Amino acid sequence: MRIKTGSILVVIISLCCLLPGCRRGGADGFVTKGPDGAVTLAVGATADLTEPVTDFRLEDYYEPVGEILPSDDPRTFMRGMNFAYYDANTVLAYSGDRVIRLSLADGSFQGEYGHKGRGPGEYTMVLSAFVRDGRVFVNDIMSTYHVYEGVDGHHLQDVPLFDKAQQFCALYPLEGDYSMILYASTAGKKQVFDIIDGSGNLVRESSLQDDNEEIAQRGGIRIGYSIPLGEGWGVPSDRDRTLYRISPERDIPWVRFDYGRYSPTDSPLMVLERFSVSGPFFLATLSGESSSFRAVYDLQRCRLLFVTENLRDNTRVERAGIPYELDGQTLFLWPEFAARDLLICRNVHTADNYYCFRLKK
């Protein structure tokens, strides 16, 4: 008995389309890895994000740490704070006017570092906070960082950052004893940053932005900030729509964004509005002309695991978050902040309920 080759091909193609890894084009339609190791996320060219993908469940990858309730009491996790690890069991939680240390086990208060004010060790507005060699560094918007003893919070010194004629700048730790000073992109100036060593000496300087204003107007990454990537930091660039991992020696392309056909004259315009990285997951909010999208990409396996659309008139608000089962109830959560393996999520149906998760070991 002879079987036609064409029939065999049809059967093979049909079966492939039913497999999880091949649905809707599979990984090839959304996530690809280049020869340099950088991952490209298709957020416009070939990716039809209007069809939901729900292969991602928080409970499969994360374990709950605690609920973040609205409260003025610093002895609880606090809504609206950013987090950085102090050690394996505690985190630095910081907002614009407070830096405190909290237990990851129960959110209990462990210590505080400085306070709002104009004197030594006091800050106008906190941009970032981190720990190094047992000391806590707090970056003030006034281009100064304050140094405190890690355990008791005793103020040690204030150190001015380089000026570069920018309005303000922020300090971020890199591997070894190196740091990055990121200068604000204001008044049409380039976003630039310096790499310094432990003594404050300039190691190198870099810029990840062109002077061409048209780049930002075409849609793309909204820059002017950095995000934590594991033990280091990343800086996004509108120049080539790439997220760079910053090292003392060079800027390493890490994630690229393919916007393809999306432009102001080819609807819909797609903008990567905000994103964060937690372990192997890239969590993104994308803005279109009539709706926004929430997406979760697995950078290790090169797969799109989750995407949902939220129309501007909120007719699909129930789909705007990742489903999470808690006490027999399905909550819809959306990641607001990530630091290493820590993930802070907001309940999309309430204004005040936040939840903290940690990647399972």
C-alpha cells in the first residue's frame, strides 16, 4: 500500500499545531534566541497578542510570602514600596520617604535607615537602596547617597555623586566593588551612565540613547530608569530597542524587542510601557491604541506563557491579571515589582491588596 507524501505532511503539520510548544506558531512566533545569547521578544511583528495564552500559574512557580495590606504601620509589608535584598531572610523596603528592613518570614520590622529631611543622613526623596559589605546605601534624588551601618542603621557618611550637568542621578551596585551612576535623561539630553570602582574612580562611561527624537515617537521602550536583573542591573535603550545587562567592562545585549509592523501609521501602535524580571520570567505591560496587554515570557525555555488583553473601557477587566487560587477563591493578580526571586503582585479587582511571592527553590 502506498501513502501519498502530501498526506503525510498534512498529518504531521496538523499534529504539530496541536502540541503545546507549537500552538499559534509556538516559541518561534514570540521568543527566539540569537547566536549572541540575547533573547528577542516579538511584541508586534509576528505575535498576535489578542488571543489569550494561559500556560502560566503563579502557584506552579512561586510560594506565598505574605499579604501586603494598606497600613501606616512599618511593621507590616507596605503598599507602594520597592524591595532589595538585605540578606537571605530580610529585605530593604523603600518608598520616596522611607527605608526600612523587613523579615521575609512574616513582614516584621527589623530596622530603619535615615528619614526625610535636609540634614546629614536625611534625604529629600529616595531613588534606590541596596546593601554592600554590611552597609546600607540610600540614593537621594539630590544626587547624593547616604551610607548607614546595616544592623543598627547608624549614619556613617553622605557622598555626592558626579554632576554631569544633569538634574539628578542614581547609584546602582554591580558585581565586585563596582557601581553604576545612571543620569536622568532630561531636557532632550542623552541618557548616560558612568561605571565607577569602590574608590569612586571613573572606569568607563556609556550612552544607550540616540539624539533622534523620532525613535521614542515610533513606540518602544520608555527609558530613564534601570531594573534589577538577578545580582546586577539592566538599562533599556530606545536606540535599538534592547535591554542591556550592565557589567563593569561592557554593556551586554540581553533582551531585544521586535515591534515589526507597529508604527503610528500602521495600527495598532504598541509600546512596552513597563516591565520587570523575576528569575527566568520577563513580565511586561504593553500599551496599544485601544487596549493594553499583560504578558509573561519564559526567557530560559523561550516561550510565551501568559498574555491577556484589557480593553480601555474595562470590559475585560476580569482577564487583566494572572489567576491565583487562594482559600478557594480565584484572585487575578498582576506583578508590580520584582527583585531577584521576589515578586510583588497587585489584585486587579481591588485598590489596596498586594501579595508577595518568592520563587520556589
